[in-house]
Amino acid sequence: MLTSLLYCCETWTLYRKHVRQLERFHVRSLRSLIGIRWQDRVTDIAVLDRAGILSIEAMIIKVQLRWTGHLIRIDSFHIQRQLIYGVLAQGHRNLGRRKKCYKDCAKE
């Protein structure tokens, strides 16, 4: 279940809202697997401790940092590096705050 949930998460650009939704699904799934009911009043951190699993956010950060390290080490002519570090030759930007991109997530 967890591997299908985090498939290709190396390149995801996550906003705080998305992380909360993923965490909510993850803990709810763990509760049902372990057999903890919502009436038992067990915190999410206690559920993660009982399962012996990291939070979704920690797992995603770990995988993204590993991918970023790989991007830094590969040669500059590879398509992956060109896509991440490249800039637009032509085009326009929309008005307002710009969308968060992979480089912004890596900097955080």
C-alpha cells in the first residue's frame, strides 16, 4: 500500500495542504491495519510509533533529498538535469504569485 502511495514522489511539488491530506490517509490506514478505533483516543504520533513507521512527510523528504543528490552528481548533458536547472527560452509568466516548483521544494 505504501509503495503505491509514494510512487514517483521524488518529483512531486507538495503544498502544505497536500501533505496534510497524505498524512491523514496514511494514519487512518495504519489505524485500520493495527485495529485502533477512533474512540480509543490514540494520537497520530502514537500510531506511527506502534507501527514503527515514519510519517509520510519524512518519507517524501528522504526520497526527494536522495533524488536531488543524484541530480547534483549526474553530468550536465543528461535530460533530467537540463529539465530541473533549465530556464524558459520564450514564453510568459502568469500574474500573481508563481507556482511552487521542484527547486523551491528542494531549497526548503
